[in-house]
Amino acid sequence: MSNGFDRDREEFARGARAVIVYPDLGGSSRDAEARLEETAGLAAAIGVEVVDRQAVRVRTPRAATLIGSGQIEQLGVLGRQEEASLYVFDAALSPIQQRNLETALEAKVIDRTGLILEIFGERAATAEGRLQVELAHLDYQAGRLVRSWTHLERQRGGFGFLGGPGETQIEADRRLIRDRMARLRRELDQVTRTRGLHRERRQRAPWPVIALVGYTNAGKSTLFNRLTGAHVMAEDLLFATLDPTLRQISLPGIDKAILSDTVGFVSELPTQLVAAFKATLEEVVSADLLVHVRDVAHADTVAQKVDVEGVLSELGVSDTTPRIEVWNKVDLLDAEAREELLGEAARRSDVVALSALSGEGVDTFVRSLADQLTAGHQRFSITLDLGDGASAAWLHQHGEVLDQTIEGDQAIYEVRMSAKDFERFAERRSGGQD
């Protein structure tokens, strides 16, 4: 089925020359230059050539165009000089504002939400990811048919009860979008149920789940690859990872844990995407341990942390879920800032400073993961026959063997493990399931 999502993506020319516009309404935790830098990075992530960046002070937002007529005229002159065919507004534009700006500037205009949706539409690799992006895009597009369709004034007669006589094309198009969205939601519901079954199996195993979260381009995928030996796309690019990736890892005292790499967050993440990706991000909500990866070399690292915590709260992540902060990219700091940061991290039990790229500090991080996940573990004294090699191997695999002594034909193991694993061991010895 051809839909507006496909059509809009065809209109969005890769390699377009763009002017980035930040309407400064005041009250942002970031300065204008930081906002322009991030939006330029988002545009570059899908091959847009940024030819200029402009911050526009908006004292009184205009309902029709957001910014003033004089500012629009200046942007139009700039765009013509630079031969720009696209204006990217780092703001949320209403459908009317978007249409009026396109008319006045004589070029395509997209807002922050449209830009992020465009990136997600290009990057989603799995069938599930594409479903989620299309649902989010249709939700966003439903209110923007005033600009996306050129045949809105036409009317058509109905056939039977479908449409009815005199139904306008825009009403029919909106109905088609609603129907498509309903089908997508049904498909995603099935995905959610399947994920739930997989999660139940893991919980029965039971293997702890560690979820990497953080602002986009903080280095989550680089850290994930270093810990797992995987080859997840990890580039100096905003939203390099969209589809979640799960891998098995071993930690000291923990034979098996599941590590999840997730989509990076961003300030003012479109609500459509938060809703659509909730199925994907359920791994985060149900994780045993959250690892918040931060780019401490970024000028806005504190504001980015606030944004990530805001999205986690919106997703329903419990405040009681254990967390570790990873202060990544210490290799990019100057000597003085690096020494100060490493000293502060050393004084805190919930922080590890490292470089996922060089590997510095990763061993300390792995030990911290194990300590967090085994914090509730207990010490058990277990006596086995010397010939019971299978049980001995199980203890080494699922717990941390602290000591071992031999008395006659028996071996006594001092083992640190979770109460749940001890119960599993007891069931195993009594002939139950492994």
C-alpha cells in the first residue's frame, strides 16, 4: 500500500542544502549554539548538507508562522543566497505554521519531530522497527494533510455506505490513515506479546537483564561491542542504533547475563516515537540494572542527563531500579578536567569513568556490574561427593566459588550466589529441573 509516509520520504531529498533555524523562545537549558549544533548533527545523520545556521529570538510566538515576518524575509534571502531547498526548524511547528512557512520561504520546511522521524524511517532495520516508525509517522502526519496532499478540494461520490456521497478527499485520506494505524497497532500488539513470552522465559531462567541507556551518540553501542564482541553499528553519528540488540555476557560470579543496547534518547523526543517504541523499550522498563552512559566530554552533558531521566520517567521506569552511571569518553578530556573527573568517580560507588573506545576503565566497570547484580547474594556452604563433578561445575557456572576444602571423600564449597540460584541448585540435586 502506498501511503503518505512513503510519499513524504520521497520528497525529502538526500543531499538537500538546508538552513537550520532555532526559534529561541527562552527557557531552554541549552544555549542557542548548542541547539543549532545538535540539530545540524541530526540533519547530517541523514545526508543533509547544512549550509547555514540561524538562531532567531522569538519574544511573541505568532500563531500563523511562529516567527515574525521580518525574520522570515531575512531567512528567505539567506536561503536564496545559499541555494537552500530545505529549512529545518528546531521547534515543534503546527501544521498551519509549517504550511505558511513553506509558502513564504518557497522551500520545504520540517520541524524537529519531522526530522527525527525521517532519521528513524531511514535507520530502522527490522520489520518491527519499520512498523513502529511508520505508526509514529502516520500519527504525526494525520494532522498535516493540509500540506501533504495537493488534491484536497476534490470530492467523490461514495459507494454503498463507504465514504458516502460528497466525502472530501482529505476525509477519505484521513480514514485510510486511521485504518492503516489500526492495522499497525494490531501487528505491534503481537510483537509485544512475543517479547513478553521471551522475557518470561528469561525470567524463569533466570538471567539478569542489563539495559544500556543514554543520550544519542553517548557511546552505548561502542561499549556494548567491547563487552560482547558484537559488531553493532557504532559510529560518531546521532541515532546510529535504533533496533534493540540483546547479547549474552559473563560477569564475575554471574555465568550469564543479558545485555541490551537501546535507541539513544534526545531532548524533546517526539511523543509519537515514545509511544510507538514502548514495546522495544520494555527491556529498559523491566531491566534488573540500568547503565546510563553519558558523554562527559560534551558541553551539554548535564542537560543531556536530565533529558534521559525525563524519558525514563515517561516510560515508567521505577526509581528503585538499580543504576550505574558510566562517564564515557574520558579520553577526549584535557588533562586537568580528566584528573578532576576521575577523582570524583573514584569517590562514588554508583559511577565508573571510562573510555569505551580505548578500553580504559572497562575492567572496573565489569566488576561494578557484577557487584551491583550480586549485592543481594548470600554465602552458602555446600558439601558434595568428590565424584560429583557435574554439581561442582554447576556451582562454578552459576555462583562465585570463594573457597574449597577436601575432607575425606567429600568437598566443601563456600559459594556466593543468589537465593534463587541456591533454590535451583537444591531442586537439581533432588532430581528437579536444572
